[in-house]
Amino acid sequence: MSIKVVATNRKAKFDYHILDTYEAGISLKGSEIKSIRAGQMSLSEAYVSIKDGREAWLVSAHIAPYDQASQFNHDPRRPRKLLLHRREINHLWDEVRRKSVTIIPLRVYLKNGLAKVEIAVAKGKKLHDKRKAIAERDAQREIERNFRF
């Protein structure tokens, strides 16, 4: 099983507490999968929306237009349907309705030639949690720096 990571949401673990993760397929057009295989994707402002408790959509993910597609190109920020099992969608819908959580994409990767997205149920961090994470990271860097010498 070969996995090639195409895009990661680097700010996700800094801004959110990750509670649960899922793997979902993405419904794409031909020019979109070619752009993804070329590594032309960004998840920086993306999130997952559940419509009517029935369908999951990846919203605001940017897939750059594929140069060779010319007139048959796609809209870079169009919503893309996520392929999940019914029970997974129901579980995500219940989580979002009951708790104050959101669903965010963590990374997009190619698995055996198919585009997959790892999504997470996440709760937003408060400002003091972010400061604590920065302080811990700086302390760890200082320890590693002193240990090196």
C-alpha cells in the first residue's frame, strides 16, 4: 500500500484539539485529480460541512487549475463531495449537533492511486491553550538545543 501525502493542514493541530479521525474519498473531476497528483492543493481555509445529515462536503479547499486542461478546467474552490459510509456521516452529524465541535481536513493523500482526505472531529483551542502549546514547544527546542552541545 503506497501513500503519498499531497497536502496537510499544518495549523489544524495548533488551532484545534483533535477528538476523532476518519478517512474519506473525494469525488473529483478529471482536471482536479491531475492537479492533486502534481501536488497543487491547499487545505489552509478548508472545512467539512454536512448537508441535511445526509452528505458530507469539503468546502473551500483550493485545487489549482490544471494548465493542460484549458477550457475543460474546474473551479478551484468548488465544494467537493466526500465519500463516507452512512453510519460515519450519521456519527459526524450527531457530534456536530450535540457538541460545539467542527469537522476539519487534516491531510490529503493518494492511496493506491485514489485521492483520500483524513478528516477530524475537532474542538477549537482557547488562546491560553495556544500559548501553552507555544511555551511547551519552545521549552522542548531549548532542551534539544542544550542536549546537542
